[in-house]
Amino acid sequence: MGVRATGGGCGRAVGAALPPDGGWGWAVAAAFFVVEALSYGTIKAFAVFFNDLLAEFSATPSAVSWVMSICVFTMTFTGPVSTVLSNRFGSRPVVMLGGLLSCAGIVGASFARSITDMYVSIGLVSGLGFCLSFVPTVTALSLYFERRRALVMAVASTGECFAMFAFAPGFHLLKESMGWRNAILIIGAMQLNITVCGALLRPLPEHSQPERRRRRREAGDDGDDGVDGADLSADDGEKSSLEAHYKLENEQTVRSVDSGDSGDSGDSGDSGINFGGAAPPPARGKSDDGRRESRQSPSGSELAKPSGGTGERAKLLDFALLREPQFVCYALFGLFATLGFFAPQMFLVPLCVSLGLAEQQAAYLLSAMAVAEVGGRVTAGALFGRRPLPALHLELCCVCGLALVLLGFPLVSDFWGLAACSALFGLAFGMVASTHIPLLAEDDVVGVARMSSGVGIYFFTQSFAGLTGPPIAGWLVEATQRNYAMAFYTSAGGVALGAAFLALVRPCRWRRRGQARAGPGEEEPGASPVVVIPLSRKASDDDDDDDDDAFWEMDLPESGAV
């Protein structure tokens, strides 16, 4: 048996690389910090220019809100495009292209002569640039970490918060000192930093396989012998470290499977672990028609293998996810929860002005919200790392808290009341925003092997809420004589509905697992298996029942026993 990794790096065959949990991953985390700051931070702090655009173009609040709505829609709607491009060409060039597009769009907005020009420049051009830079970066970071993933991604995502803390008063000062057009021109030039971040996305090695959980579990086992006959088709300098790396975790599996499957049990050359681009051994070969093959294990059960020819690149976009109910429910959660992600930042400044507060005070509220959001993200990273409850249950608690806070904004009318609501919103929003995308890597949702496709489709689903949410809120504000409280009621309702779909994710997953156990001949479309084949007691312990290993699927044995 040859264990073969088919990955190419960041954005390619995303399930094929072993997360190093450090190393160059810290540079990728820094890149994600900056990309998050320059994309979402700019989108949120752009509310500072809301009243200027109203006056400059004699537009309605609904018309002005369409600027960022189109931007958010484009950023999320083109998520599958970003996924396909990063899987095809790699993350680095795609992120660098995104930086150039976001710069061009915002610079062009400084020369806008109508609100329509703003729709095209910021909404379409910059929105596409933000998508091409954000999606590959967050996917790459999720591949570099596993054990520390929740904490690292939560801390790295605070770039959005620090940016908002600095950008809200900073943009206001720029606008006051040199006018809103020159301020937007400078903001556009800042976007060029994204291209530098793209250059930091170094591909992962091609020789690894996602088995860190198995390695941690087996780390205490005695392993006196190496992997006999391991054929590590990597550089000579890497062979010894790779042999030691897999020494504890693969020894029993390699011996027991190969002894039963190999045509020549005495040939140790075919019983090793094959990494890189070399052709897999014949026992693991694929059929020409692209269908799955099966072969008998020593216990008489079959091993189902992924389709595709030798060295075939991973799917550019896995639409089979849309046939999995747990992912559909999670995508609907993202769709409705997005209604509460952008409207508060967009309408907080006009709400404060309508209550008689100074615009500068409103900018300070945005900064207070950003500071609290930092605390929420860091808290979420620590909390989700410890897992006192299942991750999806923790997320559900955070989402429910976010909905309650949104209902509090219309109930206060003074600066300190709004400051308290802003701080609580920042805390709850930070916990949700830093975890809703990394949770796609959970086995109950998608799994790390299909993280890239999951992020692309999830972003696509969110796009419709990003497009319609703020304009609907703006329309309600107009219909009620500019009662900005309606924007917060709309956001709270959307978040509450999203919480209902989030609560259905784990039950849907349990139901699918029950169906898989009930029907040995059936498997979930596009999903990773749940049941391992009992080759032997030791081999069964080695085969992790997590969903990470999407490339090596196993059918139930005839007896149905696990």
C-alpha cells in the first residue's frame, strides 16, 4: 500500500498537507492580519463617509448604503471564483492580484462624479479585489495550523478590529483636513500592502498528509522499529525526518494492509509511503474511467479509493457539499447572520447624529466597538481551543448573544448607553466573526480537506444577505421617516433566524452518520467516511475516525460492525 499525498500547496489539494502548527505559518498569520485589516476594516470604517456621500451626490440613505452592499455582495458572491483561481494557480498570485484590484477600485472612487460611479469602483472592482485577497489567505492559514487553529485564526482576525479602531478616527481626520476625495485616494493607496501579504503565502510541502490528530494520539506509543521499506519520494535531506515523522503512526497500518494486499509480500519497495508526484503503487491505482475502484482488505472488506488519474489535481470546486444537509444548514446560518454583520457599523453613525450626538462621538463609538471586538476574538480563540462544549454549541451561544445586543441599540438614547451597546456588540460580534469561517474545518460541517471549496460556497451564500441586508435596512429607515432603529431590528431578526439554522447542523450530521451505519452499501455524496475497517485492533486504532482524511475513504465491512 502506498500512502500518497496529492497536494500542491496553499490552495491546492487542501487536504493533502500536514499542518505544521507554526514555522512559516506565523508569517501567513501576519499576512492574514493585514489582509483582514485592509478589507473588512476598510468596509466597516467607510461609514465615516456616509453623510458626505449623501450631501455630495444628493442621494438617499438607501442609495448610499448600496455602495458597501454591492462591495460586500461582490466580495462574497465571487468566493467560488477565488477558490477556483487559487486551486488552479495557487494563493500567492491570486492574493497579489486582489490587492491591485482593491487599490484600483478605491482610487477610482475618489474621482467619482455620481453614486453610480461609486457602485462600480468600490462595489464591483474593490469588492472583487477583497475577495481574491481574503478567501485564499484565510484558507492558507487554516492549512498551516490544526491544534492551534482556533486561537491563531481568532488572534489574526483581530486585524479587522485594530483597523477599525484606527481607521474610524483616522479617516475622519483625513476627511476634515483634506476633504473626503483625497482621504479616499490615500485609503486606496494603502490597499497595495495586500500585494506584499500575498507574496508571503508560501506553499506547503507536497509530501505530507493530514494526520496530526493521529500522531498526537499515538505519540505515547512505543515505536522501536521504523517504517520498513518506506519509499519517501522527497528530497534526500527530508527522508530521515519524514521516516521518523511517520514512524509511530503508520507502522502497523502499513504492515497489516500491505501484507494482505500486495501481490508480492516480500517486496518492501511497494509497501512504503509515497509522497510527491510519483505514481502510486498499482494496488492503489485508479481506473481510467474516473470511477472508484475497490479491493479486498485482509478482513474481506473493501477499500473505496478516490477517483482520478495518477497525479490528478484536486477538484477546483467541490459542489458535492451542496448535497450534505449539515453544510446547507451552516450556509443558511451564514446567509441570515450576515444581516447583522454590517448594518450596525453602517448605521451607527447616522443613529447617533439623529439622537443629537456629535459625529466625532459616533466615531469614538466605532472605536470602542473595535476594541471590544478584539477582546471577543481573543476570548473566542481561547474558549474554542479549550472546548468546554462542542464548537457548534459555543457558536450558537455567541450568535444568540449577538441577536440580543442588536435589540438593545434602539432602547438607549444617550452616549453612555450607546457605548455600552457598542462594547457588547463588539464582544459578541468578535466571537462570532472570528469563528464562523474556521468552523467550516470542523468534521461536523466540511472538514479541513474540503475547506477551500467550503469557504468559496459559504461566501457565495453570504453574498445575497450582503447585497440585500443594508439596502432593506435603509429602505425601512426611509419608510419610517429616518428611524434608524429599524436597521437594528432587521439585523437582530436575521441573526436570530441564522441561529435557528445553526442549531440544526449537528442533528443533520448525526442523521447522516446514522444512515451511513444503517446502509453499508451507501456513502454520503462527497463526504468523508465515519467508519473505519477493523483490519486488526492495532490498525483500527491507527485509522482515525475523523473526517480529515477525505482522500482515503473506507466502506463498512459486510458485518456492519465497527
